[in-house]
Amino acid sequence: MLPAVGAGSADADLPSDHGRATAGQAAGGAARPGRAGRRFRAGAGAGRDAGRGQDGEPAPHAPPPALARLGDLAGHAAAAGLQVRAVTSGTVRELPFGVDQAAFRIVQEALTNVTRHAGTDTATVRVRYGQHDLTVQVDDDGQGGHGGLPLPGGSGIAGMRERAAALGGELLAGPRPEGGFRVTATLPLDGSE
């Protein structure tokens, strides 16, 4: 979980290496990276049936997606072979529900994409609490299998863009000049739910 910090920044490696599987172990072999991504998403509560019991009814104990659960997300990523470093800046405070949920889901999807496509075992998540907006950014230094561009036919980036746009925000995604991939979402705090 991200430390609660007033002003300034927090920099933490989440979680520790104990119990961490390598990407190959989590994927059942290096030739099948998609499996690790599916495991990560399933463990992190992604998808239509997230937070549902076996009977399809809402699970009473499933907490809503929120940035306060970033530590849980990092733990699930570690189980899929991805070490997540989290950096928080600005004054940490309660967010409007829609912004909090969208930010969590965007980070979740971006980390899923790292496990599936980046060919790296590290990612950095930056969360910046601004006066009027929240910015989440996920960087990796992987090379991926498609020249740093997203694979065609997927809906991950499009879905992240839709989440941001629904709140009046913006999402940028693409290769970084120094290599790897970056997803940055800026979500306004004024007037959102």
C-alpha cells in the first residue's frame, strides 16, 4: 500500500522480493507471456466478474478499486513476475470515487500490458496529486514484441482512454524516447463525481 504522505513525495519498491516468481515461472515458461498477464489480471480483480462470488452475486468482502489498494496491485504484479516501484508526489488526499476508481483501473491495465507485452520484469508507477488534477503514469523499460507500439486488436489502451475521457481527462500512451513504453493519464478533480 502507498504510504500516506502529506506534502512531498514517497518512493517505495512494492512489494519485497519474498515470494516473487520470475516472469518465466509465473508464465509457466518464457514462451507464454500472455499467461502471466491473465494471472495478474485475475488476481488483481480485473474483468467483468471481478468482485463476484461463484454464484455471480457481488462478493461482500471485495473492496472497490482505489489507489489506496496500489500495494495489493503491486503484490499481484509480483506474483506474475513484475516488480513495481511506486512514487507518489503532492498532497495525498481522498479522491472523488470515479477518479479514484478510474486511476486504479488505468494503472491495473497498464501493468497488465507490461506483463503481457513489454518483455521486462520492472515497472514504475507515478501518482501525482495536483491541485486540480490527478496524474498516474506507468513506465517500463521493456522492448516488447512490436517495436514499442501496442499490439493491434487489443482494447486495453482504448479502454484506458475511454475511462479518462469519461471524466474529462486525457490519456497518452506510446513508446518512450529512451526505450520502453509509457502510459500517462491526467484526470481532473473538479466536477468529477
